[in-house]
Amino acid sequence: MNIPHLDLKKLNAPYAEEMKRAAAEVIDSGWFLNGKRVAEFERQMSEMHGGAECVAVSNGLDAIRLIASAYIKTGRLKPGDEVIVPANTYIASLIGLTEMGLTVVSAEPDPITLNLDTNRLGEYLTPRTRAVMVVHLYGNPCWDRQLMDFATENNLLIIEDNAQAIGAQAAVNGLNGSCLTGTLGHAAAFSFYPTKNIGALGDAGAVVTHDSELAKAVRALANYGSDRRYHNIYTGYNCRMDELQAAMLTIKLHHIDEEIERRNKIADIYDREIANPLIVKPSATPGTTHVWHQYVIRSAHRDALREYLTDKGIGTDIHYPTPPHLQPCYTDLRHAPLPITERLATEELSLPIGSVTPEESTYIATTLNNFTARLLSFEDI
Ligand SMILES: *Cc1c(COP(=O)(O)O)cnc(C)c1O
């Protein structure tokens, strides 16, 4: 057996022929930026997200930067304002905010959902708190009544980092499972990095929001700050999505339901078949639909388990081995103690889910079940 954690060639194979034709059309068109393919992709995203506006951008980090910058340019946030962010997220969630001068306040996750512990949000509130960034980590929606009440009571913006959860759903005001992540808060950042559930053949991202003033600012900022040709209302950036990526993404977005279904099937097999007291399986947040960007198990013997799986030909990954607050670039990040985040970083292990077959996932589950304390070396115990 040789099962990589993710095989991008295999993942894209069903779309490869259609993609090659679309790429040839873009080349032949001679039109590479700000064209009809980006417009079509934005229309498709908007339609999928209940009519919210979509601005196609260069990548997920830029989507977050542009949201932060647009809130500042439109006067709704200012440098120094505090944003509560889950401490166990991918570092890009933070970079997009701190680079724009916002202050990140790292908050502990719930060790079961691996998302922000919404019961503890009050601990991080100060007179300077202006926003919460929810990250739907691993494809699991971070959304519940406590979060909504906390944001409303304290007049906070909710920014969604939806890089890992396109197509996931959460209940809003009792509408069970009917709202897509990316439309739950005030503005959302999407990533189409090649390994994401809908991946481009390079970098790409998007901002989705029902706030048309914000969308307008994001659109201008992504294009040098110009609202129309040779007219600059801001000193902006160059964060555009190109026509080639838009053409690729339009193809894949048509098949998002099958992609989600495929991942759910594998997650169901893992849920059903993995049974080992040394392993904790992930759980979806009640009232939401998970899209399984990653299937992240936990074990106190993570490193030994990973080595054991490697020996059996099973590739795994660690999301994420070092939390942002322990990175050399963030030594100045002030934060309360984060013992849960730090423990999770030593226990989490991501199993193959994006490109495995049901048969392979059954083999992986059986192999996991055969991992026993007997297989641990002295140092692991
Ligand atoms: C991938 C990712 C990003 C960054 O997206 P890029 O397109 O790689 O810039 C941001 N946040 C999270 C949670 C991600 O997983």
C-alpha cells in the first residue's frame, strides 16, 4: 500500500480534460485579467451564496488582508482595534489582520469541535474588541447561538475565514442547516489554494459579503485602489484573480456537491470503523454540515502513531505543528495562556481524505485499530 495524504493529480483527474480545453480557450482568447471568466466565476459564487457579492481575488491571505483593509478604509475598523481569533488556526488568518495594523487576541478552541470555544469568548473581551474572526477549521462550521449573541451584545463584526469550508452549512436562528458558511457573518475570505476542497491550479481566493459598501472597497483595493479606470480612490494593491484560474474554478465549482459527498463518505467510514482507545475521532458541531477539508484525529501518542502509519504506507499530515503564537514572527503577540491550543498541536494528526477511495479508507481504519500500546517505544510512554 502507498496512500499519500493527498494526491492532487488524482483529485483533478476527473476534470483534467475539461480543464485543458478551458485553458486552451483562455490562451486563444488573449485576455488574461479582468475578463468574462472572472465575472462568470463571481456570478457563480454569488448565486451559490444566496446573492451575496463575490470579489474574486489572488489568494486566501489577500482575501483576509482586503477585508481588513476595506473595513479600515470605510472607517469601520481602525488600527489597534482588537479581533478575537482562534489560537489554533493556520497562521494566514492572523497575518491578514496584523499586517493591516489590527490587534489579534488569540482565543482557545474547544477540544472537541477544534473550533473557537464560544463559551469562553467573554474572557477575551476588552473595550477595544471590535470583531471576531471565526475559522471553520478543517471544514467544520464554527457557528452557534453563543457566538451570535456575543457579537450582537457587544456590537462586533464577524469575519469568517472560510478557506477550508466552502459549501458547509450551519443553522441560523433555528433554520436548521440552511445557511452556507461564508454568508453567516459580515464578510468572508475564501481560498482556492490547490489542496483546498475547491482548488485552483495555482493561487486564488475570494471575498464574499452581503455588504455592498465593503464589496466595493474590496474590489477597488484589489485593483490598485481604483474604482474606475485611471481613477484611484485608495492606494491599493494588486490582488486580482486571473482568467485562467477563474476558468478552472468554474469547472470545479459545478461539481462541489459531488466533492462534498465524496469526502463525507470517507469520513463516515472513518467514523464507523476507527475504534481504538488511543485515538480520539473528530466530531461535527451539532446543527451543522461538515465538509471534511481534513479528518483530524487526536492521540497522546501522535508521533509514534504517525511513524507507524508511514511504515504501513499511509501518508498523514499535521495541521498544525506550531500554533501562530509560538512562531518566531509572533513573539510580540500578547496572549493569555493557551494550554489547549498547545496540547492540540502535539496530538493532532490529519488522515488522508481528499483523494482516497472507500477501500483505502477501510484499510487505514483497520491499520489504525491495530495500533496498540505494545507498539509504542519506551520514549513514547
Ligand atoms: C489556506 C488558508 C488560508 C490562506 O489561503 P491562501 O490561499 O493559501 O493564501 C487562510 N486561512 C486558512 C484557515 C487556510 O486554511
